[in-house]
Amino acid sequence: MDVEVPRPTTVSAVFRAAARVIAANGHYQGDFVPDVFDREMCVPHFLRPMSIVAALKTAVTGDPHRTSLLADEAIAVLALRLEVNGEMGPFYGDIFSLEEHIAAWGDVPGRTVESVVAVLYAAGDAAEVSA
């Protein structure tokens, strides 16, 4: 029997759901998920440790590689909140630059699951207040 998982419908809910995904699966640096081409692993991608961008996409679509307008909106909001090398937000506003900015923040050596989860929950709180 398949159980339908309720998906978030607001940006703040996306951040909270992504935080739960990272807390459950772990935070992965360097790509969306480990062994993205399934050369060594047979675990479904949505159960693997994942990057922040992948967790945001998974929270909305159930798949770390599938995008949606809500996931893209959450990516844009989060990218503008994160400071990377003294820069708040990416230089360009396209989705790839936004994703790369988040990835750069998440790929800092020593970045922990706890810090990622804390930032996602804080972003969820801020998005809810500003909504």
C-alpha cells in the first residue's frame, strides 16, 4: 500500500520539510547526492544524504533532481539569505546561480547537518513572518 506524503505548499513549509530531509538523510557536499549515476549504490536518491538544493527539491517533489516553481522560489529566497565569501546572494539571479550560491555555502569544509538544519528552520521562520 502506497501512502501519499503531504507536500509543502508554502516557502516556509518547504524550508522546514527540507530541514527534516537533511536531518533524516544527512547533508552531502559536492553534488546533489552521492553516486549520482548509480555506479556503486542502489539506494533510491531520495533516501541518500543530499545537498541543500536537493533537499529543497525533494521536499516539494519527492525527487532531488526534479524541480518545481515552489522549490525554485524557496531556492531564490534562501540564496538571498546566505552569505558566501562576503557576498549576500549570487551575482546573477538565474536559477543556476541561485543554486550554486546555496551549494557554495553548503560545501564549506566542516559544514554540519546541525548548522544546515538550523539555517533552514530560521529561513522558514523568516519566510513565515514576511508572508
